[in-house]
Amino acid sequence: MEWTKEQQEAIDYRSENILVAAAAGSGKTAVLVERIIQKITDTKNLVGIDEILVLTFTDAAAAEMRHKIADAVRAELAKEPSDEHLRRQNLLMGSAMISTIHSFCMSVIRSNIHHTQLPAAFSIVSEAENEILLTQALDIVLEKFYANIEKDSSFRQLALGYGGTKNDSALRDMTLNLYRFSESMARPAEWLNSAVRQYRRAGETDDLSDNKFAEFLFDETKKSLEDILQLYGLMIEYVENELPSDHKMHGFFEPEREQFLPVQTAAEQKDYAGVRAALQGLHFATFPSARGKSATAEVVASQKKIKALRDLAKELAVDLQDKFSIAYQDAVERMRMTYPQLRTFKNILLMVRRLHTKMKREKNYLDFSDLEHETVRLLSDSRGNPTDVARALSEKYEEILVDEYQDTNHVQDTIFRLISREGKNVFMVGDIKQCIYKFRHAVPDLFLEKYSRYGEADGGGHLIRLFKNFRSRENVVNTVNDVFHKIMSRRVGDVDYTTEEYLVRGADYYPRLEDESGFATELLLTDTAVDEKKSLTAAEGFVYEARNIARRIRQMTDGAEVMVTDKQTGKPRAAELRDIVILVRQTKGVSSVLEEALQREGIPSYSAAGQAYLSTQEVLTALSFLQITENPRQDIPLLAVLRSPVFGFTAGELADIRANRKHCTFYEALQAYAPQNEKAANFLNILESFRDAAPHTTVDALLWRFYRELGYEHIVGTMDNPIVRQANLRLLYERAAEFERGNPQGGVTRFLAYIDAMRSRKKDMTAARVLGENDNVVRIMTMHKSKGLEFPIVFVAGLSKKFNSEDAKKNILWNSELGFGLNCVDTERRVKYPSLPMHTLKMKIDQDLRSEEMRLFYVALTRAKEKLVLSAAVDTGKKGWKSAAFTPDGMPIRAFNHGVTRMRDWLLPALAAHPAAEFLREYVAVSARQEQPFPLKIEITPWSDLEEVEVPSVPEQETVSAAENTPMPDDLISRLEYQYPYRSYGDIPVKLSVSEIKQRQMPEGEHVPLLNALVDKTLKKTEEVTGTERGVITHFVLQHLVDEETETAEQIQRQLEQMVDSGMISRTQQDAVSAESLFQFYQSDIGRRMKAAKRQKEYKFYMEIPARDIFPSAENCDDEQNILLQGVVDCFFEEEDGLVVLDYKTDCVSAEYAEKAAQRYQEQLKYYAAGLSKIFHKPVKKKYIYFLHCGKTVEL
């Protein structure tokens, strides 16, 4: 193979660290393989394959690398069969360390297990089970804090201010999200402590001078001011060059520009108050425009262009004022106020981390994060210096080669540094323009720092650029260069796309055609304007965009309009469906629309996403069947199974079953119905046989029996898409088998918990793949999934979809360099104030988001080998278009990215100067027309041309006007103006539970997100018990205990054992219940009184109460309106002079705090008493709360 000069340099260069910036399609893998081969065949300095460490990010990449290196070694050996060194390398290939980073870490740990506290037989925990353990750790830690919530004011403020309005899900999400992020840091605890310290410093010193958030704000302010001053420079230049000398604009902009100089000076001096004061003093006069005869077409056009620049300058100025909206003293005070909460939050995170680690170690588990952090511990001492283990590895490996270095995080980079030879033998390959895994905590700054430093003379390393693209035709290369030269910069994309970053065509193997117009880049626009004022919604617009794409694909593949190069023969042939891929930002909610549009054109397609795997009908039915084998008293999965084609119960049959018995679970209704219905009896017999087998049968075996004995696999074979459905069932079976192999405890319960954990993380499994590379279908995939792949024809679709900015809206924000932050909440007033940290973190997240979207756009465009089609929905009613402001030399101004919210905002202005883009220039306010080195075809199609149904015409305006002139009768007017007097009743529910009333009647704005406040939760037999379930299990046990057999703790323990043996509870659930605490309860005065009396437990009741009692402020709520109140009383018993209500609580409260804790339940027990008194016509004389944790009874 003939190498380019740059490739040869990357293969040959030695003596210091090397960063190879390899552009898309530049052959980096081939270069990396050749460098290794050259090293192990260099007779002057022979190196063994076992002395080279090659690290990748995926198993597939590692396998491909190993395969290519092995092939190259065998090829060299074929030339020199007697070469002993090559023969040895061939034998060593199987054990060569060519692996993922995690596999390498595992190898280091296993080889040095005696230096760790880890079990020798550790295994890698599955993602779902790890999630279960993490959630349990969080439950336990939060329970401890909640138990002390009255004494711990900072936690109380944290829970009340950030926990959520109905429960503490917001606090939990905050904790889990930041926990996962912090694990990507080399030393998570140090990072968390450092992040909190700057809040303490700000509060103690009343000074923000060394504060990271303030530093970032000043840096961004200086950049914005540079942009503003550039805009004013352009305005003045255009006024002088394009407007007549007597125009009012001459001399108008200079004073406005001068206003920003004090702001700039204060920003340079890091004077927060000075910047804020100068910004508040800004003034903008009315824009002067020429009118009458002096307003020629040329003058009007120039005025319009200048006004667009000035409007943008004003937007940037307003944005700056917003950045400094918080007064200096308020900024400091709010950091001081949030410090106690953040310190507590940090402590929660550290406690969760310790407990999570402990729980994993108890099961001999490590997760992927553990692998990295345990490796860092092995390789470095407390000061971060290399240990003997690190030095041994450094001596062992002659060279360390890292692929896709741009995707590295902090902890991984630390590992590379520790095992290197003082940073002089690491070969890193990557492309900052393809760093698209920020959501996996990749840190592009690591690549950028070396990219900048190694490019200098004494930068401590050597930079090599591979810019020749061996993938794409010239038209694709030139399109990419032209677009990204204009839109990608250090600010947005993290690199300036200068000529140094340009792709250079290296693919000279494509055959030349007489007519190559078919390879022209296409811009496919779908016009969503309905009329001048109205347009389709974004979702509606994408439906028609998809139809437009489908129609274009049909045109391309019906004849020989577009040719591609055959992979096998190297000769041109007509394009086929298999040559085409449609790339989208995400497939959820998008791929189905594209599939339907393609189907309308008779075009088969395949999307790896399609319907979410866990939501497919066949998988849901199988999982529902597993759920009812575990616990049939779950109505939803039971009904799903009964209605499925396996058992075929009709809606009428299910209604009959329910009508036969109403106030019970559906399973109990089915049992009651079975004696009179053979179909129901058969189902129960089948279910019972599966339930009997479940405890001693693996999940995969149970599924296989369900598929085969009940014929489910054959049944789905008669449905639509039978091959995919059957493949999905087999895949579920294989995943269940894999789960059983990796989880010795296994079982249906744990497998279902694993599935629930996947759903809770909003993660799905990959659906079964039933198509191969040669299937003649159009493929639909995400831009992320396309990385590393290539396709002859690429459609990049959905470019009008807005960026997902949800990350910037979270309650807690973070950044590896800045730290993390919260808004300031005054829980007394229930008011949230913006804080400086949140302000700056939002700015940083927004920057990072747009940079990542820019790089993702680059990845999408560089997948094309021969033809590129770019598709977007637009509104020619001129709504939502992003105007472009260009310098006289045709480059966008620096402020161009301000306000960009979608990829279309970049694309259309970038293409607007093309000679073929006259239509675009009108809409994006670009007047320049420049020759471009690539052909471009632009087609805009009204949505109505893609609609099959004729749209009804709008009645003539004259007809409407005539109707408007007709007087309206008075009685019609009064009817139209009538207001329903009871409209507020819609806000009053028909039924409420006692617990809901308790929550509604708490002090305004307050909520108590206690983990044991569990209402109406169905008891499920799980193998792991969380803190939230302990209370439910304890109540369940108390309900079923035989009270007469509780004289000793041993008697209670025997009853618990019997419950386990009978399948009422699991062994783990039994362990969650304290027999000693129950014994203390039965020995207490209230317990003995209960046992001696006639009693009822878990008594359900319903009663009507006046709505006015619950909603006193509701408008028009009369005294006759009632609400149905529903409640469940733990226990009540009857004594001679009345009823006694007893409610037992599992709250972890001390005896001293029990009196106060009981007050929370005052309202709840009041309604219990009222309900029982009304039903039994007897007075309730006493109400008691019994706290099982501390053994104290409190009378209310």
C-alpha cells in the first residue's frame, strides 16, 4: 500500500507522545495497524506484540484490530516462514493485549489482586442489577437522613427545596445523576469536596475573585463584547461604503459602540459590580431609516442588512444584562445560603458511594466504573504518583496505542498517564470533530489540550494531521468543507475548521462517468406553510418531510438516475435500496414515521430502533406471563395475558368475570368464576402448573415452556412481521439464559427486577436483527450509530428538529471543570432565586450542547461515499428562519451561532451563497453570491403536493364579511356569554383517599417526602427489599399473624417461617421484618388491649364527606356537594365504651421524637375515626400511633 506523507510519518515517528488528528475516512485504523507491524518487524529494534498495549472503546473495534494485526503478521510470515521472531508473534497473538480499556483494567486487577481488598473471584455486575443495588443504597442512606430530618436543618432545607412536590423523586434523580457523573472523574470524592469548597470560600470571604463560576462568566462576557464590537465595526463599514453621505446613519453607531468600552474594561479587571453597572446604563436610540425619494432599492437593502446586524448586537447586549442580573452581594449571599444544602448533598453522595461499593463487594461484584477506579488505586499512591505496579507496566509496554482518544474521560486519561514512560510512549489517534459521546462523559478538552500543546515547538508531544479522505467522492468532500468552514469554530464545535482541518479527496478509485450530475449534493426542503400566517406543527411537518424523502428515494432507484460503485466489481451500477441510509438525530418517534412513508411508496426499510423492544406486543405478553407466575394478584399483567391470543378471553368474558365479583383482585374474581366456566378453570390450571414449577425452574426454561407448550411462538408467527416477532421472543429467551448464567441467585423475581431497572433508567434492549448486509432495504439509523460506518448514499433528515435542551433544565447542573450547583430556595417563603453557579452552568451546558450537535452534524455528513441529500422542513411564511450575518469576504460573523436551535439554522445560511441557492438568500438575509466547488440541487416541495386527500378550500372573504355584517340575535348573544356556575367542580375529585387529604392539608408549600409514606402499593414478592417496601411488608405480616400465638419472639419467628414456606413472603422479605419489634408490640399495653378485644385489621371503608371540608376555598362549592372518601385502617378494636383506632408505623424515629412525628398523622386518624364511627354507629374513644422502631405508643 502506498502511504501519504502524513500517514508515513504517523507510522514511523518515535521518541515522544504522538497525537494523530485523523479526519473522517483518513485510514487511521490502517495506519495504526501498520505502525504495530513495523515495530514488531523492525530488525534493528525488535519489539514483541506482547510489549505493545492497544486500547479501544468497544469489543467490536478491539476484535477488528486484533484480526487485522493477525492477518498482517501472517502475511509477513508467509514471506519469511523461517523467521523465528514472526513465528513467535503469530503464537502470541491470542494473548496480545489488544482490548477495551475495561478489559485491560480487569487484567491489571486480576494480576495484582493481592494488592487490593477485592475478592479474587469477582465478576462484573449487570447494568440492571447494579442499578438495583444503587437504588437500594440510596434508599438506605435517605432513610437515615429522613429519620433525623427535624434535627438536620440543612437536609430538611434540601428535601423541602429540591425534593419534589408529591414525593422525593426529584431529590433521588439529582443524587443518582450527579453520582453517575462523578464516577467519570479520576477521584470522585476529591472532585465533590472541591466543588463544595468554593461555596464555603465565597460565603466566608464575601469575595468571588477566585471563584470558577465568576471566572467563566467574565471569559464569556469578554467573548460577547468582542462579538458586539465586531458587529458595530461591520455596521460602520457598511454605512460608509453603501449609504449616501447625507444618510442619517453616518455617525449614528459610533456613540453606541463607545458604550461597550467601559463594560469591556470592567470585564478585563474582573469587576463584577462594574460590569453590571455599565450594562444597566446602556441606551439604544431609534434606528434611523431613509424614507421617500432617498430610499432607493439599494439603500433599503443596505438598511435592512445593517438593521439585522444592529438587532443582533442588541440581542447580545440584552443577553449580557441577563448574565449579570444578580447583584454582586446577592450572588455571594445565595452561594452562602446554598452551602449547607450542598454540603449535605455531597455527604449523601459519598455515603451512597460507600454503601453501594459495600453492597457490590458483598456479592463479589464490580461495575465498569469500579474497574477504572480500582486500577487508578493500584497505579497511584495518595499523592497521585505512580506505584510499583504502574512502573512495572510502564517497563513492560514499549508503546501504548489509544484509539478514538477524543472519547476519553478523566479517569481513563489518568490510567494512560500512569502506565506511560513519563508521557513519552503514548500514541493517540482520534478526531475532535467526531467527539459525540458527551452523554457517556467523554471529555473533548483532553484531546483539545494536547492538540493545541503538541502543535507547538516545545509542547511535550508531536501532532500529526491526517486530512486525506479515502471514503468520499469530491462533491461530498467539497460540500463538507464548504459548510463546516463557515459554521464550525473553536466556540461551537471546539475546533476552528480552517484549511488545516479541510478534508482532501484521496478516493481516486471511483470510476469517472460521462454524466456525473447524479452525484450532486441535494437540499430537499419541505414547505410546511399553510398560508401566510399559519404553518403545520413540527410533528405534522416531519410526516410530509418523510413522504418527500420516500418519493425522492423511489425516483433514485426506479431507473439509472443515480449510479453507485459496486463494492465487488468496482464498476458503476444503478443505485439500489441497500445503498441508502437515512440518518436522524434520534429514532424514537421518528423511525416509525419514516417507515410508514417508505411503505406508502412500496419501499422496504429497516430500523434498528423501530418499536422499543420491551414494549413490543410479543415481549410484553411474555413478561406479563412471568409476572403472574410470580404473583397473580396483579390485575394489569393478568388481564394482558388473558386478552392475549394465547388464551383469547374476550372483553365481554372479562366483564362477566368482574361483574361476578367486584371488590377484589381480578385473580380472585377469576377463581370465583372458574367453577362455572371451563375456560377460566383451564387457565387457572395452566397458571398453577407454571407457578408450581417456577421456584425450581430457570427463567429461560420457564419461557421456553411458555413458547412451546402453549404455542406462543407459533401464534406470533401468524401475526404481522412474524419473523421479527419470533426473533424477539428467542432473543428474550437468550437474554433470560444470559441473566441466569450471570446471577447465581437468578429466578423470576430478580429477572423482572432487572427488566424494571432497565425501564426505570429509560433504557431499552436492542431488538432482534433479522436483516443482513445484503438485504435490499433502506436503513434508518441515528447519527450516533452511524459513526465509523459508510454508505454510498446518505440522507440526513429531520434537520429542523430542535436540540434537546433538557439537561440545562434540571434541578442540579454540573461540569467537570466548574463543579455543580443549585438554585437558591427560600423554603420559608417557597421562592426560588437564580444563583450565579446555575446561571453559568446553564451557559456552559448550552455551549457544550451546541458543540456536540455541531460535531454530530459533521459525523452525519461524512458518512456519505458518493452522494449526500440534506432534508429539512421550512416555513416559507418566513417564521423560524435563522438569518445569517456575513463579513464582506463571505464568512459568517462570530455571533452567527447566537440563537441557533437546530441543525437547519447552520445549514441553510452556509449554503445560501451558492449560485444555485437564490431561493435561500431571500429567506436567510444573505446577499452574497459566491462560486462553489461542488454542484448543488435545491428542491422545495409544498406539503400539499405530498398530501393524497384534497384540502378543502377556504370560503371567499366576501362571504365571511357578509356574515360578519349580519346582526346577532340577543338571545344567541346571552347564550354564548353564559358561564357555567359550577365550572370549579371540575377541580374537585369524586373520590379521595385519606392519605391524599393528609398531603393536601399540610402547610402551604410544604411536602414531607418520607420514604415510608407508601399508599396503596401492591405487595410483590421481590428478592430484594428496599426501604420503601419494608413498611408494606411489615403491615402485611401484622395483618396475617395469628395474634394468639405471639407470646414469645420464637412464636412470631415460627409464624414468619410458615409464611415463607407457604409462599406468602420471600426469605429476603422475612429478613426485613424484626420479630423482636413485633414481640415488643404485642407485649405493650396497646398490644395486649388489642389481643384481648374483638378486632379487625386492614379494614377498608368508604364514606361521603362534604367537599367543603377539603376544598374550603373552591368557588361555588355548595354545602350539598360530597366527596367519596376511601381509607384503610391498620387496626381497630372494640372495648366496652367505644372503638379504639390503632395505626402502626415503621418510621425510623427515636422515642424522643415520636410525639412530634405522630402529629403528621393527626388528620389521617381523624378521618379513620369518623369513618368507623359512622359505619358502626359507635363512638371512637381513642386513637393511637404505635412506632415499631422505638416501641413507643402515642395517643392522638
